[in-house]
Amino acid sequence: MKAATSVLAFDLGASSGRAIVGQWNGDILTLEEIHRFPNDPVQVGERLQWDILRLYHEIKQGLLKAKQQQRDLKSMGIDSWAVDFGMLGSRNELLENPYHYRDHRTEGVMEAVNAQLGAARLFARTGIQFLPFNTLYQLVAMKNEGSFALKQSAHLLMIPDLLRFFLTGEIHSEFTNASTTQLLNPITRDWDRDLLDVLALPNKIFSNVVKPGTAVGSIQSSVCEELGISSLPVIAVGEHDTASAVAAVPAAAADFAYLICGTWSLLGTELSEPVLEPLALQYNFTNEGGVQETFRLLKNIMGLWLVQECKRAWDRDGLEVSFADLVQEASQAEPFSCLIDPDDEMFLNPRHMPQQIVDYCRNSGQKPPQSRGQMIRCILESLAFQYRTVLAQTEQLAGKTFSGLHMTGGGIHNKLLCQFTANAIGKPVWAGPVEGSAIGNILMQLISLGELKDLAEARAVVRRSFSMETFEAAEGSAWNEAYQVFLQLKEG
């Protein structure tokens, strides 16, 4: 058997980050987490921002731990959430902390831009779902408020691009994350310079776009001297964490549907070309860049953010409870006592999520949840019904029928949600692996290093290396009846 090849993946989520060593022995891929750290946004007055230098510090701590453990690493890569970015000035200094996508500065901007350009025109040029926090709307908000950072910026870098720059001194824009900005043309696979001109946004700040799997430099000497480490090649993996997660979906068939489940839920399929037809615009789907010349036709769904924010509110009120306890309470609550539209904008960033859910139920003529268990069950059942809706739309847009749904990400720890999803869609759910984004990050490094041939071989490695749990559909009639109530709520 060949000597093992080890690579280092930094997987940054919207609430935490981790450094994971992937070890490939020619047959099986194994993972070992060597560093984990929180990623808490910081409220400064009315603004919500990321502590990007703390994240960079934690990446250096991960590199130090790899050194201390005497890991013989061949490369490293970083993936993160999408849409957010940092600005560098003329001397390549960071001009301000990156803003969080849930910051309120973009309120009303999407509607104004769509009125100016026309939603159909904008979708035809970018193929991206209309979400109020897209990079496009963040930049227009900065322009409208006369942002000094925008005026002085020499480079715009998405979060992984920015962290890579700190490590290597090299400036590049990775394709999968660039595609989420609503400023990249999916046909040319480059920045839409004409759109930037129409929006009066500076062309010069957008750097060259590189494909996932591209080697984009090595850790520079100043970092190596500081940490006492050897230089290491840095690979631009599928740097949008969803792109990495989809790369790790253990599908054997060419046609499959996936649900990446975490703070956000992302449901869709993988295609070779974007779907830009009017129906995709009507359904508010997105065409994000994938790895290995693919596109991800998908829709963003609010996800377990709803549960996380309920827990945060209860913890803040002194009613601390674990996620496991909340799921247990939900499993014992009455089914279908109330439902919500999880994608209603009132749930995007409320000050108190439980009260927001109570208000939604009252406003829609439903009896609000009377306990924590009822509230969590309401969220999980509503998410499952939204998954059913979006899966049917995905099949219609792709012209395909899927036999089940691959579910990956940290959300699959919530087995009640997995079972509810199978019940709602009336098809099996195949849950696994949990660390999808980190695995996809590692797989793209191995492809770049020549250890794996392509995406099909990489997915075969995932099937051999990680287990899956199957959830079969049950209780069909009750779920079908409740789904009709859910649809009426969304229409109302």
C-alpha cells in the first residue's frame, strides 16, 4: 500500500471553524480534527461584522498544531460561507472588518436594484437567487452610503480569498465563491464588467478568477518564520463551503439531489450548465459554480438557523437547554400543531426568534406553540415541507426525477429532521457524511495533487470511507394532508 498523503483543510462556518487533516492511503480517506474555534460575529453599534483577524489567528494556530503533531502535509485549502468579503487598499492593507451578511445595511437595496435593472435582466446575466444580502447589494449599499472603504479599495476579496492573501501574499478570486456574488456571468465564467459599469461599481477591484483545484501560491516566508514552519502549497479548493460539500456527496449515479443541512439548508442538483429560464427566476433558484466544470442548481432555505436562534434566545433568558434536549422535546410534541414559512424574511435576523415564530402563527390564524418542544417541532416539520417543495421544483427545472435525497452536513445529527424530511418527500433520505465541506475541500486538494483523477473517483472514495444512514418514508397520509396546510400558509 502507498505511503499516506496528508493535506490540511480549514473549514469555516458561520458560527465555528475547524482544521482537519485528511489522510489518503490510496484506498480510504480518514479525517482527524486538530483544531476547532468559534466564529462569533461582533456587533459594533448598529453594525454586525466578522472578526477576520481572529479567524486568521486561528488558522495560524491550526498550522502550529499540525507542526507540533509532526504532520507531513502536502498542501492546504480554505473554504467558508459565501457573499461576504474584505477590501484591500492600495498598499494591500485591510481597510475595514468585513461585514456580516445579516447586517441591516442592505435593507431595501435589493428591491431598488431590481427596479432599476429588472429582475429578469439581472437573473439572465448572473443566474443567481435573489437574496437581500448578496454581494451585489452589499456593494450598492456601500456606494449609497459613501463608504470610504469602497472609494479607497484596490481589491475585493471573498473571505477565503482574503485569508489566502494573508498567508501567501497572492491575490486571486476563486470561481465557486465568486459565482455567489451576483456579479459573475455563468456563461463566460468571469466577472460581468458591463453589469459593474451599469451599477457604477469599480471594475478594478475584481481580480482574476481561478478554477477550483488551482495552486495559488505557498505560505510566504514571513508567516513561516513567525510560526517556525516550512512553506506549504495553498490550493484554491471549492472555496464556497457548499461547493465543497456537494463535491463530497457520495452519489453513485450521475443524477442526484442533495440537501446540505446546517445553519442554512441548500437543496438542489448538479448540472453541467446553468438553468437560466424564466421558471428558475420564478422559483428564485440559483446557479452557483461547482467544482470540475459543474454548476449547482439549488435554492437557499433558512435552515437550522431557526433552531439555533431559538436556543440562543432561551439561553439568553436563562433557560439554557441542549440541542439534544430540544430535539427530544420536539419528538414528544403534538404533530402539525402549527407551521411556518421558514423562508419568510421576518426570520432572517430577528432580535428574539421564539417571539417571531409566535407572531407569525398569530398573524396566520394559528395557535402559537405552547412549549419549546412544540416550537422546535413546528420548525422541523416546516423545514421538511419546504424541502419537499424545493425538491419538486428542482426536478421540474432539471427535467429529472430523483429516487431519494442525499443529506449531508452537521444537520444530519438531528435524526428527527432526517426522518421528517423522508416523511415529507415520500422518498428515502441517505444521510452522510457529516463533515461534507471539509471532505470536499480535501478531495479537491487530492485531485490537484494528482492523487485522485476526477470527481467521480473522489465520490467513490467517500462511499468507501464514510458510512451513511437511510431514513425511509413513513406516515404518508398525515404528512400529505399537513403539506396542503403548509402550501396554503405560503400562498396566504
